[in-house]
Amino acid sequence: MHRLAAVALQGDAHALYAEAERHFAAVARSPAAIVVRAGGAWRPWQALAAQDAGAPPAGGMLVPVRSGSVAARLEIRHAAPVDQAALGLLAAALDLALRACERQGIAANSLNETQVLQRVATRILKSHDLDEILLLITQETRRLLGADICGILLREGDEIAMRRCVGHLSPKTAALRMHQGQGLAGRVFATGEPCCVDDYVESRLISRDFFGLAQAEKVRSALGAPLISKDSVIGVLEVWRRHASTFTEQDTGRMVALANLTSIAIENARLYATQRSLLDLQRDLVQLLIEGGDLDAISARAAAHLRAAVLIVDIDMRVLGASPVAKVVPAALRAPLEAVLRGGAAPAPVPLCAQRISIGNEVVGLVAAYGEDLDAT
């Protein structure tokens, strides 16, 4: 028992499981294995991170350690009676040792939390490579939350899609896509609030869309937090654990903080990409002017860069340049563009961005980009 307590204070659950197996084997005088219920089945703790662990073990005597989550499986190979009282005491001792081990892990993570957040924030400020930043965040989030898997899903239209994932076993996890309400991440996507479950495949809080994948990944618990920008959900940060555990309020607070950092990283990277794109466009247009390009050529170059239609008009709404080529302003855009020329705004039937052209204090026309893909630029 003293050895169990000593190992528990190291904060290493795997070492504790191995030590407990030796204790159970000694008491039962038979082979013993600690099994954990994950992904809807009892599995040896060593198999939780294995790519293919085969069928979960069957048969033998099961000694509960934590109801429905941790047990010792004994292969009794002799006819002598087994000391049930001793097994019960050992199971209770292991449960206490597991709790002490978890507290040690929480304490260690608390000491590192500020340093981790500072390190992630520093890397965000130094790097403009979104893929690099997302990899860093998934790695640090998985470590800080004591999780086995971590993923970042980003919004694409009315779906969210996995952009970066670490610790997964199935390639399907790295290719996840879902709508609002599907699975835990889909629930976070729909509500804009953090969400956690203690037993993924038994939970009634989330939909069953991904229960098969959760079983393949041997997932037990999960926690997700929204990525929010300008009051809208742009993605979800999620972690999964294969071992029996409960995510605490402190865990949720950490996830929200890391999700906020992730949102900042995404916005910074997109802003940097937009600025680089505009500088490239400015350079191209200046070069085109030097080469003698007319306003139709300038419109075509801008349209290709922006992936949108482009119009250049004078103060009287006469078309000076356009791509695709046009002689007159489209009827549906006339009122919105006239409003811009007057210094106002009006609803447009498609995404529209317009800017007045001035010489000194005099407005002489405007340039406009429009089209369904304009929001993606």
C-alpha cells in the first residue's frame, strides 16, 4: 500500500496502474490487469493509445475500482478461495491513489499554466504562419489539459472542419467535418459555449453522429470551447481523454483561455495575409500603370486578385473600367453605389466593397468590388 501511495505522488497514472497490477496479482495469486472503460468497452490501460488493440479482453473476475470506469481483471487459475476483503481494500486504496495522482497532475499543470499561456502568446506575436501556430496550440493544450487528443476545427461556411489534430489514431478524426448540433464540437458551434462530457458514448447531452469514431479512438471524456471573433463562432478547440476522468471548472477555464489565444492567432494571421495581399496588389497595379495599362486592365488585375468583379466609375456613374467588361453599371448596384458617392450606404444584393476616389477635397468617382466570394478575400 505504501508503494501505491509513493507512486501516486509522482503524478504518473500509467506507473500507478502498473504498480497496482503487481499488488492485485500478489493478493489473488493470479495474473491481473487494470482495465479502463473507454470508447464503450473495457480495455487494458496499455491499449488506450494503441493503433489497433484488437478485441477488448473478456472473461475473468472483475474487481471494481471506480464504478463504470476503472477495474482490475483477474485470471484466477487455482481452486483456492480468493481473499475478497483484501481485494476490496486494495481496490479502495487504488481509488484513493488515483485521486492523489490526479491532484498531483492538476498541481503540476497549475504551476505551468501561466508559463504555457505566455509561451503560446509569445509565439503568436512572433509567427504569422497559421499552421505553425495551430500546431503549437494543439500540442500545448493537450499537455496542459492532460488529454490524449486535441483538435482545432475552423468554420467553413455552415460547417466546421478539422484544421489541426494531434494524438489521434484514426485518419477519420483528422478529416472531421460537422454542422451545428453534431457531436460535442457541433454543440459548441451551435451554442457558442464550452461543453464537456464524462463518457462520450454514454452521454445524452450530445448527438450520436460520431459515437463510432469515439469508440475507434477509445475516447472516454471530451471538452470543447468556442473560438470567437467579432461575436461570432469561427471554430472550436476540443480535447479528448481516453482514461476515466472528469473535466473540472479549472480545466474549462484553461480551455477558454487557450481558445481565446487561438482566436487571436487566427485573426492576426488572417490580417497579416490580407495586408500582404493588398501590398502585392498595390505593387502589381503600380507596375501595370508604369507599363501603360488602362483602367480596364487595372480592373482585370484587381478582379483576379480579389476573386470578385470590379467597377471603376466617375461621379456621374459612367463606367471607366470594369472586369468583367461592362458598359454600364449593373442595375442592382446603381442605388448602393450612388449612396456611397453621396457619402452614405445602402443595401446591396451581393457582398459589396466600394471606396470613393478623391482629388484633393473633390470626389471624382469610386472603385467597387462585388461578388459572392468577396467575403473570403
